[in-house]
Amino acid sequence: MPSVRQVSKDEKINPLTVSRAYQLLVDEGMLESRRGLGMYVTEGAAGMAQQTARERFINEEWPEICRSITRLGLSVDELLEAYQRSQ
């Protein structure tokens, strides 16, 4: 991973914010700190990120989508047809 200073400079973000973000990723097991070498992405981080995104979708986004479907009176057939057209 790029250094905290590099990300801070490139993205014009406070270094403390970058450091906290990196620490969150370390705490979640997605990054590891190697003393004197920097931050490295852990093996399996992509799978963990996908699982986290799936859980967030199911628990946060999907209920709102379901409420919209109900409110709009959409049928399963209409939704499947719209999905097939979008592919």
C-alpha cells in the first residue's frame, strides 16, 4: 500500500484520516503492517471485502429496495423483465 503521507498528498486528505482508515483495515484483517516495510494487503482481503459488501447490501440496501418495490406495486415478472433488458 502507498504510505500514509503519499495517500494524504495525492488525495489531499488529512494524514490522520488516512492513518485511521488504514488502522480500520488492519483491524478488519484486510491489511497487515510489516514493521519497517509498510502496509500490505492480506491474502483473502478481496473475499472479505466482497462478503462485507454482500452483508451490507442484504441488511441495509435490500430492505429499502423491497419497500420501494411494494410501494410501486411492481411484480416479480416486471422486475425480471427489466433485469433481462438491462443485461
